[in-house]
Amino acid sequence: MRIFRDHRGLPDDARGASVAIGNFDGVHLGHQHVLDLARRNGVPLAVVTFEPHPREIFAPEGAPFRLMSPAAKASRLEKLGVDLLFELPFSEIMPLTAEAFADDVLSNGLGVSHVVVGDDFRFGKGRVGDVAVLREIGARAGYDVTVAALLGGALPVSSTAIRAALADGQPQEAARMLGHWHRIEGPVLHGEKRGRELGYPTANMGMDGLHLPKLGVYAVLVDVLDGPHAGAYHGVASLGVRPMFGENTPNLETFLFDFEGDLYGAHMSVGLVDFLRPEARFDGLDALIAQMDADSARARTVLDALDG
């Protein structure tokens, strides 16, 4: 997959694509439906999305909400067969009128052959453009427009509903809407190395900018994406602020079962499979270690059942 961050000056083989437009946060089943509608024989499949996410511009003081980092989103889209990702700077797109976006970006810039959007799609300065406007402009410019209906019926699939499920400690409900386990991706960071002293060395990852699922302990599926230990593992992870040690910055600490090695600097993807218990404070290290033993045993049972 090739990634472009400008709609201007594209090579000829990056023009003429069938494009799906949206934020694609989480790349859930609704997004995958939009991608399927955009697939056309003989032309590239492309996604048009925006960075930073418009919500970060319009509500900068809000709590972190993103289900995926831009890199994780790009990785998921590539796995789904997207050929071209147009990750356009929202600061440049925001001032454009609906007509300017459709003409200058979609037609003149990308030279699109087909556009797919959700039925709630709005575009242009002041969000004045809707699917009817896009269809009218597309007919004039020579590209057709397909509108994807919202999936899920009475329980629609949406990034908002997925965030709610994760906040409630229901990763399996989130996975039902995502079509995959909710994953936290990023580099392994240096921590305080307390886990090593307790017999549970962990790979630490930051949560900056990401929506926080319910704090607590999870059974997880782990992919080490690069380095000498690249591969798939089972594990148990603690998402929280480490109340035993008086810290308050959320992070994800993952213990990989049956693993030995140094993961610092490697990129990992941690899939949340089952919520085991809330974060808690313990009366001493012995009680903490006993609970970690119990958490690991329970996580192994949950994950072994997946393999069965």
C-alpha cells in the first residue's frame, strides 16, 4: 500500500482510483462494508482520510478518543487490500467549500472514478455538503457515488458504540463490531522494571492519544511486529495507572507467556480478548504476586479455548 499526504502532483498510477472516504477509526465492520462497496475490477482501491482527526481540531480539550493510531489504521487498511491511502491534512481541507473539495480534491487532484461514503457523510466548510450534493457534483464531474447504509439495525456498528463497549470492559462486544480484536499498537518503552523483580517482566506501551478501555487486567493476543522476536504470543496485560506505586499515567504492561528476550524498541500489537478484573491496590507484594499468578492462569485458560 502506498500512502500520500497531498492530493496534488500525484503520479498517474495513483489517480483514477475507486475511493472510500471517512475517518475509519477502528476500521470496524461498517468501514469494511464501505471498502467492499468501493472494490472495482481494474482500478485501485483507495481510502481518503484526514489527519489529525477532525474531532481533535474541533474539541481539543476532550478526552482521548481514537481507537487507533494513524500507523495502526494504515496497517489494518493494508491488510484489507487497500492499494492507496490518501492521508490528507485536515487543516488544508477544512476551509474548502463542498464544491471545492469535490472538484479540487476528488476530481482534479485524485481523479477519482468512483466514490463511496456513509449515509451520514458531510463535507465542506460548515459541513454543508451531504450525499445528495456529492452525487450532483459527481455526475457533473464524471464519477459516480455509492452510499453505504449504516450496519447493525437497532444496534448500529459505530466507533462510538465500540468505545462504549471497551469503556465497559466488554472487548468481545467491541470485537463483534470491529470484526477483529481491539488492538493497541506501538513501541515497547523502558519502564521501572518492577515486573522483572516480581517474576513478571512486562513490555510497556504508552496510551497517549488513544481511547482508554476499562482499566484492569486482560487476556491478550500479542503480535511482535519486528525484531528478532517477531511472532505471535499469548499473554496477560494490565491497563492502568499502577495504584500500588502511586503513579497516574495510564499505560499497558504486557507479560508474554513462555517468552524470554529483550523487546525494548520493538513494535507490538496487543489484542484485548477478555476482561479479567478491575485494577486494584494490594496489601503488599506477596498479595500482588499471588493475584498475578491467578490472572495468568485464567488468561491461559481463556486463550487456550480460542485455539481449541
